Amino acid sequence: MIRVAEKARKKGAITNGLTGGEGGLLKGAVYLCIIGHAQTEDPHLALDHALTGGLAGRVAMAEGAALAPQGICGDGRVVSAPIC
């Protein structure tokens, strides 16, 4: 993960990391490091769902899909039904 983050940053990507403890080596390799101190897996899972859901909705709408996964529309609105 550290080498991937370093390569991505060298190519101009904005990188982020989700870590536990003190952040480890990944902390210095990413632009934004989010450190979960207590039960690290819980905040990571919540952030993962939010990020992937938002990205999936934007990709689907950019490709012209009428159905956005996770109930997130291309304009960023969160809807109760996955139809925008």
C-alpha cells in the first residue's frame, strides 16, 4: 500500500489513507491520513461505504445511467430509492 500511495502521489493523484495506531509508514506516504484510534475497523467501514457509494453514483451518472447505485444521484443528492 505504501508503494502504491507513493507512486500515485508522484503521478499527481491526491491520496488518502485510513490507518490505526499512530498512522505508521502510510501516514507519511499519503496526502490525507485518517487515523482511527479506538476500534479502527468501524470508522474505516463507515468511510469506505460513504466514499464508494458517492463515487459509484457519480460514475453511473457520468456514464448516463438512470439508476445510481447506493441511492446517490450524480448531483450528490442522497435519495431513499436508487432512482434519480
